[in-house]
Amino acid sequence: MITRTRLAAGACALLAALTAGLAFPAGAAAGEPTGQDAPKVDLVLDVSGSMRARDIDGQSRMAAAKQAFNEVLDATPEEVELGIRTLGANYPGDDRKTGCKDTAQLYPVGPLDRTEAKTAVATLTPTGWTPIGPALLKAAGDLDGGDGSKRIVLISDGEDTCAPLDPCEVAREIAAKGIGLTIDTLGLVPTAKLSRQLSCIAEATGGTYTSVEHQDELTDRVNQLVDRAADPVVTPVPAVGADRCAGAPTLKSGLYTDREEFGQQRFYRVDVRPGQELRASVSVGADRAVNPGYGVLMRAVTSKGREIMRGEAAGTGRTDVISTGLRYPKAGSDDEDAPAEAVCLAVSHSFSAASGVKTTPGLPLELTVDVVDAPSRAGDVAAFGLGRGWWLLGVLILAGFLAGLVWGWLSRWRFAVWRTN
């Protein structure tokens, strides 16, 4: 009985391995990171008067932030260039114009001297206003230059006090520059209004928002974000799409970022030679309030406007990012000098801005382009037929039939041995 069970298990395992090998071919290698420079992080700390409040584990918000910063500085990876910027740390007066300029670089972004950075943090005292928008603009300048990853970590306990310079608009402007900068935000004992504002800032650049009410939560989260900056990343290359195919920029394989206005269509050109396959995808993010019910459409068209194929997706408001893609294999040619075909990728979306929401700059989109050798019909899953299911069904039926024959033969042999003994 045990032998029979083992044989059955072995046959099932063999069948499962055969099925898995056919149904799930090896995936393509992921793109290599483009950034070669050291990753950079700018910690932006709110030092306004409200940081005196004693509601984080029995100590003031400022004391909790200092303790968290000391632990973060000890744990910062050697390869990360880190800086510290303050807002509201120096001007104690009531002049709004002056208070809204109160942002300073406490420790410059660069190789970290932990002792020097800790000494600088120890001098901070809660003082003035909360100029988040101006501080973000200056922090983006702190991280200027280089092609490594760039990250701002904003820690605040109150909403911006320097409107009409809306920090959400500032974050969108930073994202629109296409410099690959991410802003993560943390709210100390946040109100609903502060949470909305910090969430908006983070979403505009693809960052994260975290609500913090304990000192250890602050330490852990900032450590995570600093460590994340050290992870290899592929930095999107800015590309400006055209309003028609004729003037579209020519893209090679890679990752690109752009902005698309509401109701706009963007064109990008890709040259595809005979025997090659174009694989493209696009993701559009809603970095502000939009109406529910939207979609994104990507079409591959010829230079004369004839549609070759399309990919489309729709959403209802449950997610703020929507993606689609397409594949276009170009038939091979016996002529080695055959010219490449200019294929235009037309990208459009049906997002609409909610009432009172600014429509500029446009929504961020990320475009992935890959031009590879077209698969042979014997080696590609889709060409082989497994993508349509019939070949897979046939293989499973054949494997089951062979397994049944083997099992029947083994059963008869065991029965004959049993009778003999």
C-alpha cells in the first residue's frame, strides 16, 4: 500500500512538473538600474512652535523627533548621502512674510558624519511657522544633480501656514520636472486636515504617507525610508510626447515619464525592425481628486494613422493608478537591409478632475518600451498555443493517459507478485 501511494505521488509530481514547465516559461530579466551616483536623502523636519506639545509617549514632539533622528543617523547605510533641512526653526516673530521664508539646511546632503549631524540636531528648539511648500522647494534643490535615487522625508505635526503656496501644488511641480524625486511624509499626531495634506504631497510623487503617534514608530518608519533609498532603482527618463504622430519623439527600450493633460492624447515613436517585437505598457496615476469612472488607452498606429493593435483598461475609483499594455511582433524579412517600421504609441486617458481641482500640470504617466527579437513559433508560449489553452489541454490529456497506463501496469504486476507469493 505504501509503495502504491509513493508511486502515485511520484506520477502526480511528474505531471505537475511537466505542466508547470510548459505553462510557466522563464520570465524576462528585469531592467538594470540606471542610477550610478550615491542615493540621496533629505530629512525635512518641522521645528515650528507646535512641536513643543507633550503628547508622544510622555515627551514633547521635538524630543521624540530628536531621539528618532539620533537612532536613524546611527543606522544610515554607508552608501547613502544624507542631509537635514528644517522649517520654522529660526524666526519666532509674527511677520508672516518672514516666517514663510524660515527654512534652512541644518546639515548638507553628502557623506554622513554622524557626530556632526547629531550635534546639529541637538541644537533645535521649536520656534516658528510651518512653511512646508517653501521647504519642499529648497529640499528639491538640495538633492539636485546626479542620477542616483533621490528621496525627501518630510516630518510635520501641522499643516502648512504659508498658503497660497500650496504644498500639494509644489509636490506636483517637482514631479513634473521628471527628476525622479520621491517625497514621503510622516504626520505626528495628525489631524484629519494634516493627513489629507501630507497624503496629497506624497501621492503627487509616488511616495507614502504614515501617521505616527509613538516615538518608536517614527524611528522605524524613517529607517525604512532611508534604507529604501539605498535599494537599486530604475530612474525614468523624462520624455515629452507630441500631439500627433509626425512630431513624436523617438524612444528606445527603457522607462520614461511624462505628464498628460485631461482630454489630451500623447504620441511617442518607436522604430521596429523586421523580426523584432515591440512590447509597451503605460501607467497613469491620479495625483489629485478625480471623478470615479475612468480608463486608459494605448494604441499602436502606423505613421499614416492606421491602428495596428490596442490595449485598454478601466477603473471606478478603487485605485489611483491604472495600467495597460500591448505587444506587436513584426514579421521577419529575407532582406537584411529592410528598413525599420515607425510605430507610434498613442496614449490617452479619460480621467476628469473633480470640482475645484486644478487641471495643471497634467497627470503623471510612466511608459515602458521594450524592443526585443521576435519569438520563434516553437519557443514562444503564445505562438506555441499554450496561451489559447488547447495545447495545454492536449498535453494534460496525454500525460494523464500515460500516467494511467503506467499505473495500470504497476497494479497488475503487484497483483501477480501477490498471487505468486
